[in-house]
Amino acid sequence: MTDPTTTRDDALRAREQARKRADKQKTRRRSRYDRPRQTIIWTVLLFGVAVGLVSGLYYAWIIQPLNEAEVAPWQLRTARDTDDLLPDRDAYIMAILLSHEHEPSLGQTVQRLIDLRLSTDDPIQYVADLACRLVRGGYVDSNSHRNAVRSMMRFYQQQGKSGCADQLILMDGRDVPTPTTIVVPTATLVPPATKTPAPQTSPTPETIIESEPFVAPPAPTGSFNIVVFEPFCNRQNSGVIEVIVRNIVSGEELPGYPVRVTGDGVDSTFFTGMKPERGLGYADYRMAAGGVYNIEMPGLSAPTSREIRALDCLDDVSGAPAIRSYRIVFAGN
Amino acid sequence: MIRFLISLLLGLLVGLAFGLGLGWGVFPTETYGNPASSLAQQYQDEYTAMIAAGFQVDGDTSGALERLAVLGVADVRLHVQQVTERYIDASRRLDDIYNLVLLADALGVLTEKMEPYRGVIAP
């Protein structure tokens, strides 16, 4: 038989223990397994944001940059971006200086040049260097181009700057060399009397042209560029490439320099000074009608990027049909 | 695993949207080496006005046409006409308008709107 007192005590003890367990359960920290699970893992989300941000920027800046339809002048093409003789930003500079000719406002002009973010601290000297590059590159092949370069020259010269264009382009329009005929008198000496009659030989030519033998100068060296590239149409001088080679500093014509014409199955090298009556630095080449040619000074210049085309034309003066001719001046030292 | 993928995907999408917004909108790339045809209109107008000013000095119509051709416009004459009228409508500097009108006149695109400016002597 069980003791009723013991049974009641056991029941009380069990109830007390259950209450304590319940209290302990309440005070115990809920473990991760007890908490309800969140849909987002924040650390992973932040990692995704970082990766997405970098990817987005990479795509927007590198892979598919916004095609800017409206750019500023400083973003235009320069000589680094194109082979054009006058890249777009340089054309803009030229426009600035043409405008300066009309309205000489030094402050405004310099500010416009500064706005172009030129790769130099001296925008005026930059203009001098640009003029030099244009002249050496053969840009001055028409009056328009020459006048534009002169605008640049006037600007930088007024500011006390200088460039190689100063030696190649004269400000009064005398830069285009015109062929001059040099009459060289040749002395004809009376032969001294001889005791023995001269032997009768075969008929002699009626006229003997006496001229000083051409003495080739030492092997030419240096670097030359085309500074004048001027097409013209003259019936008397039809389809001729007239070449003049001169010193870039002194302007004197240089004899004995090789000039090479290629194109349409032609590869001909000739030398300046073979026609001294046209100038010591003069040489010419007669083209076939319709031919396309290139010209260079072998080893001394790069081939011209412009094609020389022997196209039909009308004489600049008489209007008679002829073949286009070219006047090309190489300058260097 | 599903929670991981959802979080990652959501983060990528949000980051990508921010990246594209910043890269295209707020900090777009500044491109170099653009042709003059992509110049903003205000600069194209400014360029045209400068060429017109140069034309006053040398009177070289073909030279002006050649220089304006750099802009890559289909019809240079029409472009000069439009720029001139824009300058007139916006009451820009009288000197610029005068230069543009004279260039437009030389190019044969003088309009009624420009006519009053022909006789104006620029200050």
C-alpha cells in the first residue's frame, strides 16, 4: 500500500520541476534553429550588389560606352586618331584663328584654344607647331589652305613665337616658287692656230652645245617633306610633274637629289639639277594620259599620300584641252 | 540554397542597375577622337560663325565651303542658312549675325529674315 503523503510530495515535486523547466525554457536564448528563416541572406545580397555594380560600370564604360552625339570641341579627332592632314580639332583651331583675323581679341582666342585642352601649356606655340606640321605635310596646296596657314602664322608671330613654317611660307605670297630661266653664257674660245691641218673626219655636228658637266654632289642625306602640292593646267607644259627640291632653312635649291615616280607600271628615278636653266633643284617627269602616280625622294621622304592623276583638264588661261600637271616642292635638310 | 540564389540574383540585379545608371547617366565616358559631325549644335554654330568671320577677311567662298564640309552636314549651304536664322532668332551678337548673313549671301541662301541685316554695319 502506498503512502498518500509520499505520492502528494512526488506530484508536487514533479510539478515544481515542470515549472522550472518551463521557466528555463523561457529564459534560454533561442537558437538559430528556433528562429523563423529569412528569405534574404544579406551578406550574399551585398556581394551581389558589389559584383553587379562593377559589372554594370564595366559594361557602360568599356563594352558599350554611350555613343555621344553631342561632344565638345576638345573631344574632336586629333592627329593621333586619324591620318588626315587636318584632323577635326586642328580644323577647329584653324577656324578660331580665321575668326581672330576678323576680330583680333587675344583673350578670347587664347581662351578658345585653352578650352580645347591642348597637350601643351603654351597654346600659341601649339599653333606654331601645327602650322609647321601642316606646311611640312603638304597642306598648303591651294590658296585657301595657304591663307589659312598664314592666319595662324600672323597670330603666333604677333605673340613672338616662331615655327618652321616661317622658313617655308612667306607672308607676302612669294612662297610658291616660280620657274625662272637662267641664261648661262658659255664662252666659246677661238681655237689656237695649229701647224698641222686638222684631219678631215666625218661630218661634225653643226652646233656644239657647251655646258659645264654636271657634277653630282656628295650622297644626299636628310629628311624631306612635300610643302607645295599644286595641280595646274597648262597646254604648253601638259601632263608634267615639276619637282623642286630645296633647303628648308636657306631656301636654296638642291641639285643631285633623287626623285622617284611610281605607278601604272612605272618606276622611274631621276635627279634634280639636270635642267639647270629651270633651277638647280628642278626635275620633271612627263606622265601618260590617265595615269596615276606617286612621288617620293627615295630614302629621304615618305611617298606622298596623295595620288597624282594625269587627268584631262582645260588650260588655265586659254581653255584649250590639256593634261593636268603638278608642281611639287620638297623641302628639308 | 534557394535563399542564397535569390539573394545573389537580387544583389546582382540591383548592382547592375546602379552600375549602368552611373556609367551611362551620371558619369558617362568622355570619348575622344570624335568627328566634327558629332559636335553639339552650339559648337557647330560657333564653328560656322568663326568660318563666317574668316570669310569676311579673305572672301574665299570655296575655302569657307571646304572648311564647313568638316561638319559632315549634307548640305553646307542649307546649314549656313539654318545657323544664320538661328542666330537671328536668338538675337545673338550682331557682328556674328552680320558675318553669317554675308556668307549666306555669298552662298546664295539669303532669306527674307536675313535681308535687314545686309545693310547693317557691324560695330
